Amino acid sequence: MAGPVELRAAYTGLATEDEAACTAAVGACQRPPLPGRPSDDFVADVMGHAGPATLRAGVDAVSGIVSDVAGSIGVPARVLVSSGVRVDVVRGVRVALDVRNLLDARTGTYEGALGPVHEPLGDFYAYPLPGRTFLVSARFDEERP
């Protein structure tokens, strides 16, 4: 944290291979990546603190996911943006509003055999992700002696 601004970022690079895909003992074989595992995952949040309020903006980018055991069907990469504000109303009471998928990204495009294919954005298991989501929360902390 540098003064009223805080930045948090994390990157994960993951190289997987399906060792069961090669059963031949002779010669080298191509081992496809494991389905449902991203090769790149980047998350970043920047927060600004001003008195009892904190503003936040974030990004979550995921790419390099395949959905089949052969590694031939790619899942569209996704970049989701989020934003939020939290306010310490009184001592021990915090109210927050978060907006996830701020830009309402719902589909991704990848190259198919007959041209571009538009598919719903999904999680690692191809379960469709929701569109823009508003979350309101209140947190109450009890004072302890």
C-alpha cells in the first residue's frame, strides 16, 4: 500500500499435459493439455482509500482452456471487469456494493472449422457465467473486550 492507493495482482501460468493420452511405448507423443485448466490466469485489483470509503476496480483474465481430452476444442478467453465501493458507516458496521462483470461480457469468440464461433463465456467446467451482477452486503463486527 502506497498512501491512499493499494494494488494487488497475481498471475498463474500453468502447463499441464495428459499423460494417459500416450499409451505407446515407442517414440515421442504429443500430450494434450488437461481439459478445464487455464494456461494463463491474471487477477488485479486497485483500491483507493478516502476516509471511511474504499473504491475498488478489478480485472480477471483467463485464457488457454480446452474443453476436450484431445485438447482440440478451445474455450474462448475472457476478461471480466469488476468494481465496488465499501463504506465504514459506524464503528463495526461496513456496507459494500460490488458490481461483477461490469461490462456484461456474455460471449466469447473462437475459430471453428467453418469460421468464427460465438459461445457463452463459461467457468472451468463450461458452466455459463452470469452477466452483470450487483452484490450488496453489510458486515457487523462485534467489539470484543
